[in-house]
Amino acid sequence: MRRILLKMVSLVALLALALLSVFWKYQYYGIYTEAAVSHEFLEVQGRGAESYRALIYSFAEEGKTMPLGFFPDYYAGAYLDDEGCLVVLTHDASEQDIDHISSVCSNNEIRFERRDYSLAYLVEIKDTIWEHLQNLYKNGIIEHYSVSIIQESGTIEIGLEKTAVHLEAAIDELVLSTFGNRGLEHVTYCCVDDVHAFLNVLHMGDYTQSGYSEGTIGFKARYTDGDTTLYGFVTAGHVAYWSSYMYTAGNIFTRQKMGNVIVGQDSGYTDAAFVETVDNYYVSFSVNGYDLKNGAYGLPPDNMLVYSKGYVSGTTSGYITCSMYSNETYTYLIQTNVSTQHGDSGSLLYYVSGTKAWVIGVLHGGNTTSGPSTFSYYSNGALFPWEVWPVT
């Protein structure tokens, strides 16, 4: 009996360790430390991200710095698999097209999957639906909506409020009449009440407030305008945009001014603001022990493991679920399943490669502890409409 009991205890312990290892690698929400992922995985993911960035920019039209709307017909999208490797999706690609992708990526770890559609085709469907929903929004028929391209599955996910689900039939008819049954096969729906939320030191991740709203210091940055260079930090536009100053914690009598709001925007591609620090305030160079790296010149790949550091939630992690997300107010945000809360707005989104934290964007909004959260891209003035750079 004693031997049987010992065997049972050993079996339960082994099973618990196996389940813990799976959970440790694939958990999607909550606190997720960098130590939970192997160095090898982060290196592979970093190489995949570099290859993806090079590939996207190889598609750019001459004179364009951010090819959000231009993709060749043979390209159907991309994502990172569970091992961190870049998977490139192709549509009727020739050997020359494959050779172009391989030469641009310069990464033997990439692999290819075939699709019967192009990403440009999905973008066309998405933009048609978005314009229709935007007209309904402007006329006061709906209050919130979202349209996302999920590249791995090739689906266009439409988020509608519970009170607007009756609009699905009209949207289906629009897609059917414009793109036929083939286009309609890509359309799926979800409830926007579950996936969409707007929430209205110095160290990255510390508290900041404007007097009208509170948020988080995103990343250390410099702002350039002609011969003028200013140093400070980036936070969310909806936190700082309507104010001239940013403050430390406290009420109107006890708070202290930490910076001047120089530029900000809370619409279109951008929910971000640059704040010049004043007096003796100074923003540190690192986040969670990693020095910043000036990254994310282009769209990050779907399924990338990313981290965020907010004042309320601390360091959380998850994956990019959609790098091409739009709603009634913004176009081309990043959607993730990173857990964030009210007060985290403006927090840095980054990925780890080597000893660096590569800047992706800053938090626009989230949905408490269950995700998803949306982030505004940082991209060297291409999606930030100013010359704002991380200080590395």
C-alpha cells in the first residue's frame, strides 16, 4: 500500500510539473516574467521580427515610409508560430517571388504557407466594411465598433455592440454584393462589449497625470523640430492631449509639475503625446533591466510575444493578436491580449531580443484583467506625426 501511495504521489508531481511547464510558456494573461521564456525563443522571435520588418519595407512604394495599404498580390500575410519563427503566407507566388522574400528576410528559420487569397484582398474587404460602419457611427446609429484582420486565419473580425447585432445581415449583404461568397467566407463577428474598451521618477511605467486624466510614462524619448531638441517621455495622447502640463501623483495642492506637453494627438493613427521633462525630473534608460532599442519601424508580426509595463498592472505580457486593427476613432492600432487596466494608458509595449527592449508602441486602451488591449504604433515619425525618437 505504501509503495502504491508513493507511486501515486510521484505521478501526480510529474503531471503537475508538466502542466506547469505548459502554462509557464503559453499563458496569455497576467504577470509574465521574461525568465518564463527561454533565451533561445526570444532570439528566434527577434530574428523573425527583423525579417518581417525588412519584408514589409521591401513592399513599400517609392516615397512611402509606412506601407500600411500596399502589399503585392502574392503576399497573404505573416505571423509568428509557437516557436517564434516567422511564417510568411503566399498567394500564387512564383519562384521569383519566393526568392525575393527569402533574400530580403535573410533568415533560414522562416517558412511558407499557401493561401487562396492575398492580404491586399483582405484589406480591401476590411476598408469597405470600415467605411460602412464609419458612416453609421457618424450618423449616430452605432457608438462603438471594430474591424480587424487576423492574418494567421485569414479572417476579418467585426466587433459590434450587443444592441447592434441586427446590422450583421446588412454587412453580409454589402460584402456579398461587392466581393461575392468568396469575400463573405472571410467575415466573422464578435461582441464589441467584450473586446473593445476605451479607458479614458521617473521610470518607464511610473504614474503621471494631466489634471484631467491619469496614465503611465511610456518610454524615454527626444523630440526634434528644426534646430530644437527636447528630452522627456511619451505617454498616451488621451491622457496628455488636453493639457499643457503633466504632474506627479497628488491633488491640486500637493502634486508637482514634471513636464510640459509639447505635442499630442488622439485620433487617426496616433494616441500619443510627447512631454518635455522639467526641473530635476529625469527618465531612466531601461525597463525591467533592458535598455531601450529603437525598433518597430513597421508593423510587428501577429503572434509576437510582447510585454507592457503599466502603473496599475505592473509588467504583463501576451501576444499580438492583430497588427491591423481599426475602430470608429482610430485606424491601424495594435491589438493584443496583454492585460491592462485604467491608469495604464500610455504604458510601453515592447518585445525582448538579446539584451534590449524594442519599442513597439504605447497603450491606448484595455479591458481590465482579461484583455484585449490596443496600442498606438511608434514608428519614427511615420505613424507618430512628429520627429520623436526613443533615447537609447
